[in-house]
Amino acid sequence: MTATTTPPTTTPVVSTDSTPALGGGSRYPTARLTLGQMRRSTGRLAAAGIAILISTAFVTVTLLVGNIVTSTTYDQVSARYADADLVVSHSSWELTPEDAEAAGAVDGVAAVQAQQTYFTELSRGGKVVYQSIAAHPADERLSPLRLAEGDWPQGQTDIALPTDVAERLGLGVGDTVNANRWIVDPEPEVQEDGSTWYDNQEVTEKLTVTGLVEDPYQAYALTGGMAVVSAATLDQWVADDSGPDSSPTYDALLVALDDPAALEEARQALAEAVPSATDVLTTQEYAEQVVAEMSGGQNIVFLVFVLAFAGVALVVAGLVIANTFQVLVAQRSRMLALLRCIGADTGQLYRSVLLEAAILGLIASVAGVVLGALLVQAGLLVAPSFDLGVPLPGTISLNAAVVLVPLAVGVLVTLVAAVTPARAASRVAPLAALRPSDAPTLRGAGKVRAVLATLLTVGGVALLVGGMAMGRTGQADLGILAAVLGGSVSLVGVIVGAVFWLPRVAGAFGRLVGTSGPAARLAAANTQRNPRRTAATATALLIGVTLVSMMTTGAASARVTLDQELDAQYPVDLQVGTTSSDDEGNPSAMPGDVTDAVRGVGDLRAVAEVTTYVAETTDEEVVPVVAATPEALTSVLNTPEGAEGFGPGTLLVPAGVAKNYGLEGRDTITLSGPAGEVTLDVVPSDLRTHDAFLTPLDLAAITPAVAPNALWAGVADGADVAATVAALQDAVSATEEAVEISGAVVEREAYQQVIDVILGIVVGLLAVAVVIALIGVANTLSLSVIERTRENAMLRAIGLTTGQLRGTLAVEGMLIAGVGAVLGIVLGLVYGWAGATAALGNVGTVPFVVPWAEVGVMLAVALVAGLVASVVPARAAVRTRPVAALAAE
């Protein structure tokens, strides 16, 4: 069969003057040509424009969300420093009232507040709460607490209570509450040996509840909330409790400035006024320091969510744009050749393609920045309805990087993507370009491509492995940079070499589906006939799926790692201890009714009675110990594997205790006490506690008189932490016993909430990545089907039915998409685990976690994407008469 093509009867470009449309006499021939081309190719340009828009929106969202995650995490960490401009701190609690006075005298300082906490027993109607107390600052910026009802305390007998404490005691504004505290005698008593000591007496005062306070950032969650009294009242209470020969010391002074713009001058003046201070930092700097200390000296939040995630997003978005635009420009090679025939020179065509890319990239990138900003702002407006537990800003904060980086990426990557097709189109001889082109082969340039792909892949993998190694050795900053660079380079290598191996993989899958009928066999054969087309089509989805799989795997691995780290940081969820001491200075025995009340609280997986004691060694050293049975200890520990080897005749010694008390390298230790001595085998442990552990029987060998004086408890998995802690406080307060509750689980939950928010944000970004993947595969598959209009018409002419043609295109699309998805999932699993290891390797062991549910969803989405992208263009193909299709250009 021979098909003839009728030459066009109209000229493509019409000039309105005597100057040729594409000749050198026109002042702006390239611009006119470009604008004309763009008007005639609106549909095709829309496909590339959408990919650019989505990609730049993704980059914008990533940068904005990175800023929000960072600021939210820092706010959570520095919550107790409120809105202070500067924090004057000392690592050993050696700041004095004189230092606070000197800081307040510095020019430009509006107010200074010492970080000071006092504990007292509050009781009302048979209920008792052991409550932490802080002073109301002179400047509202220096307190993280917010007044929910009533007024701040002013007088000597005024107090503002946390809302949950007031509810627990049945109090409201205007009610009175009893405060029990100790006052040291003003004069010392002289003993028979000539030594002196101060006796004390317990007093009860009635305080008036003037207000109720809230703690929006959970700054005092670890101590069960914070009540507030006036500054003068707290100073008096501390002085009464300390005695005349002692003075309070602080770890930090919060400073509010008259003019925050003069911060650096005030910082220098404060450092000179308080020379004993360790640091003078802003709250932001303090938060960065704390986060870095928690993560082994690295700023994990910034590295993971601003540097790594944004860097990968830029690379992958660039690949999607490049792949889409290259296919689009390649589709117009015949039109460019025709323009050569009517007078356009190679320079005009080259500049025209680049100008078109620049215009398209700029317009789509601007729209992408706007769309990304709107998406994040919409997310901030919706977020409060989900009760995330972490305060988020109400509006986005735009900066130069958020706007300019996506614009630069969109425009530059589009230009780069257009360079190679533009050069190829401008260098082809016009008559040669007008002839039907044969399927590309892999000879010649294929060897260069193969060598380049191998070098990129091997070099990228080496960088990736190096980044993982650096992450494990504490160099997370360099490690994550190497991992991002290595992953990007190796992914480029995989994509460059895809034309060699991807069609073969598609052929292997094709042989599996080819037995289902002629349409499937034809589809499988089509994937082998044009390796470049198959590779280009599958690569679009491979890139998107790799990104989704990588982020999902990285998030899952990071979640497990951070959970393990939080378990290690907070080995016990809840601790209940007595607040008084016996005649020997040991904590008093835990009252039985308190133990019964704690055991009666639901959502506690276990409660262990333990005894705290300071033991002496035969070397006249001291070691803080906790006595508990092995069964009870492992039942409440979040990391029970740390207690392996613990039993009668042993002393379980955490690494920190061994270092602090000189027990490193010892195999045995002899403890002594009033009842005698006991020699124990030293069992090293990786528990992060400040005490060593021995059994109650071994403790009885040195001091049999000490009874259980504390309770340790573990919160059940899935339980509401806040509700469980509140129930525990309610149960204990009803016993009329004064005990102290330390809720490490509350602080652990606060960090867990931050992690949950971060991972939730990652899921949102993955939704955007899925859209990018769908756009990429739809573009390339649709353009591939359009390119084969004449081929499909030929099949129709020799007898292929419309149903078989639809089936062929559908199977081919699903086959190529499925191959791209499977390979992308495999690559993403490797990249995700490697990235998590580089970022968090120094925090703990990063396990290889396969998110099976997400993998199944990704594969299903890819197959649906391939089906939709192939079937929709097929509808146009089957509606076109074979003769008309064969005659089409």
C-alpha cells in the first residue's frame, strides 16, 4: 500500500510587508516566529506547562513547609523561653540575683526574668496536688503561659492555676486553696559537737485563685503544668525555704528589649555585664543548639526538611520538566524543518526554541509559585481543625528564596531541556528532516551514552554509600549532602542508561502478558521496536514513583528510628515519688493508698514499685541506685532490652552512670551500708538513666530498712497520653498524700507530635509528587500515541479492529507504566533508606522498612495512570479513518 501526501496549499508564515517573514530584514523575526509557534501549539505546550507548574509548585511547597517545620520545632523546643529577645544562660546553674540585677541595668533592656521554679503542696476538699510554681514576669513576652480566665496574681496571697489543676481540685476564679510549704528558722541550732544546722517548720497558707492559665506550647508539660504567683511572693517563698545562709541560683535569665532591632548591641552589653554567663543567645539560637544536641550535634530538622527534601525535589522536578519538554520539542522537528525550507536559518530556529522555552518556563513557574503558596496557606487554614497538638502559624512567610528558587529552577531547567532538541532540529538538513524517520538505533552515540550512564550510576552509588558512612560517624551535614548528590547523580545515570535496559525489562514483562491474545503480543512487541520511545515514556513515571517511594520509605525508616531514640531518651513514661525524707535523709516510703490509686488507673500497661537509694562503695565513692525486680523493671521500661543480664547478684550499670561514677571497665563492685556489704557483678547497659539497678534482695543486704519509695509506670500503646496523665493526677490527688509526678511521657509525646506533624506534611508533599508522576506519564504516553498516528492507521488498514487497537494501546501503556513503577519503587526503597541513614545514622540504627501498603498503592496508581494516559488518546486514534490518518502529517 502506498500513501500519498498532498502538499500544503497555504504557507505557514505570512508576512504583511515586503520583507520576508523569516529573512534578515525583520527586526524581531525570532520573537515573531516564537510567538506564532506558541499560538499554533497551545495544546502541546499546555502539557509541558502543567508539568513545569506542578514541579515549581512542589518546590515552593517544599521550601515553605520546610520553614514551617523548622520554626514549629524550634518553637516547641524553646517554648519555656516564650518571646524573650535574648537568653543569658549558664550550663551549671550559677547565675545569681546580682547577675539578674546587672542584666536589668543594661541600656535597652526592658525587663529581666530569672528562670526559677518552686514546688508546693496545694490541697482542697481532700484532694492534694504537688504543684510547680513560677513568678509572673514584669513583661508578658517573658512567659509562655496565657491567661484563660481572670487576672494575673498581684498580692502576696494570690495565685493563678493551670486550668486542669483547677478542675482537678474543683476550683474556680475567686476560690481559695491551701498551700503547704516549709519555712527555715531564722536562727541556727548549735549541736553538742559545735556544728550548727537550721530546723524548719511546715506552714499552711490560704491563697486566692485570681486566674486560670493555659500552656499552649506545652512548655511545662514535664512538670504537670505551672501555677503562677507574683514575683515578690516567689522570692519570699524561695528565701523562706532556702534559709539565711543560701542564695538562689538560676540556669537562665530571660531578657526583653526596648528595641529588638538593637539586639546585637544588647547581646554584647549583656555579655560584659554578666561575665559568668555561658551563652547569650536568641531563643532561635537556643532552639537550634538544643535540637543539635539531641541529634548528636547536627541540626536534623534543617538538614532533612529544608536541605535534603528541597534538594531532591529540585532534582526530580527538573528531570520531569526535562523529559516532558524534550519529547514535546522532538515532536515538532518536521515543522522546524519546514521552516528551514522557507528561509529560516539555524540560528533563528535555535533561538526560537530557547525563547519559547524561556517564555513557557517563566509563565508556568510564576503560576507554580502562586499555586504552591496558596496550597500551603490553605493547609495552614485547615490545620487547626485537625487538633495537631502543635501550634502552627496562621499565615505563610515569603522570602526571596521561596520565590526566586522555584522561578530559577523552572526557567533554567526548561531552557536546559530545550538546548539539545533545539540543536538537533537546527542542524538537520531540511529535506532529510522532511523524510519519514526510522526508529533510532543504539549504535554510535549509544556507546558514549552507555559509558556515561555507567560512570554516573557507579559514581553516584559510591557517593551515596559514602554519605551513609558519614552519617553513621556523626558527620550528618556532609553525609546528607553526599547522599543527596550521590542519589541524584546515580538516578541521572539510571535514566541516561534506561534506553539500554528498560526496554529489555519491559520485554520480559511483555512475554508474561503476551499469552493473553494478539493485542497483548502486539503491545509487547511495540515496546521493543523503539527503545528510546519506550525508555522516555517509562522514565517519566519512574522518576515520580522513585520520589514517592523514596520519601515514603525514608519517612517510615525515620519514624522507627526516632521512636527508638525517644524510647531511649525517656526509658520510663511516668514516675511518682514522695516529697519528704526520713531521719536518715532517704526518701520516705510510698504510702500504700497512693500505690493502690496508681495501679487503679486505666491505660497503664504496668506499674513497678522501686526503691531509690544512694549507695556507698568500699572505695568511699557513692553510686545512685534503684532497686527493682527484673520482671517489674522490664515491664515498665520502654527499652527492656537494655536490662538484659540483670538479676540477683548483679549491678546493671548504664554507660552514663559508669562514666560519671568511675565504674568503667569494672567487672565487680562492692557496696556497703548500715547492714553490711554485698559484692555484685557489673553488667553494662545502654539504658540512658542516671541510676544503676540492683534487686531488692541485694539492696536489703546493705540497708534493709529502706522500703519502696517511688512508682514507675508505663503508658499502654495507643492510649491518650494527656488523658492518662490527667487520670493519674486525679487518682493521686484524691489520696490526700503529697507526691511528685514526673511525666516524661508528656515531653516524649510532645516530640512525638512534632514527628507526626512532620510525617503528615511529608504525606501531603507525596500527594503533590503523585500529581507530578501522573502529569509526566500522561504527557509522554499521550505524545507517544500521537506520534504513532500513521502507524496505528496502518494497523487499522490491514484489519486490526478498534477494540484490538484500544486493547493494544491500553496494554502497552500499562506495561510501560508498570515497569517504570516497579523499577521506581525499587530505587525509591534504596534511596529512602540511604537518605534516612545519612541523616539519622548518628541518632540510632536506621532499619530498612518497606511500607507495603504504600508500595501497593503506588503500583496501582501507576497502572491506572498508564491505562488512562493510553486509552484517552486511543479514542482519537480509533475515531480517525485509516485513509485520513495515513494522509496526516
